[in-house]
Amino acid sequence: MPVVPSNVTIVSLELGEELFHEGDPNNGTMYVVRSGHFAVLKHRSDGTEIVTELSSGDVIGEVSFFSSEPRTATVKALERGSLFALSNETFEQMVLRNPEIGLKIIRGLVSALRSSEKRAGWR
């Protein structure tokens, strides 16, 4: 297993535990799934919808991280798992050392935007 830099925190969650809740304030942290599976949930007037499921290597919380706005969804563990928690400073240092990380984030954001456009009937 790769060595975790000292400025990266590891967060562990148990089955059913929430990482954050839709509407929570932005805490300046983005997460990368280290292990386990997580559901991204949106609350609707008729219940809760699973928007997507994420696993190892996927990024969580990037919308709030970059917009500095409240969390746009709830993230819940579908099994025991762990995540790398990245602060703004840590993320910037990582991207400067390894630009591919930034490209992965951009591609993920564009993919999410396209999915939203399709759901809205724009495409």
C-alpha cells in the first residue's frame, strides 16, 4: 500500500454512517475513496434517490470543495470503508506535483455536469 503523506487524513466509516449530509456547510475538505463503497444521495419531495455509487479512487465532495457552498448531497457508507481527506492546501500541493490528479477531477466534474444536463432534458 502506498505511503500516505503526513498532511492527508484518513477517515473511516462503518456501514450506514454518513460522511456528510446534504446542506451541511462546506468544511474545505474533499475526499478520495481509499476502500469500501459509498452512496451519493439526494433528498427529493418523494423520498431519497441514490444518484451514484462510488468506490476506490473516486472523488467525493468536489462540488462543495471548489464552490465553497454547502454540500449538495449526502454521502453514506454502503459498507465499512475509508477515505483520504484533502484540505485545499493539500490538494493544491498534490496537483502541482501531479497534474493528472487535477485532470481526473475536471473529468469527473464534466461527467457530472453532463449527467445533470441529461436528467434536465438539455441533451
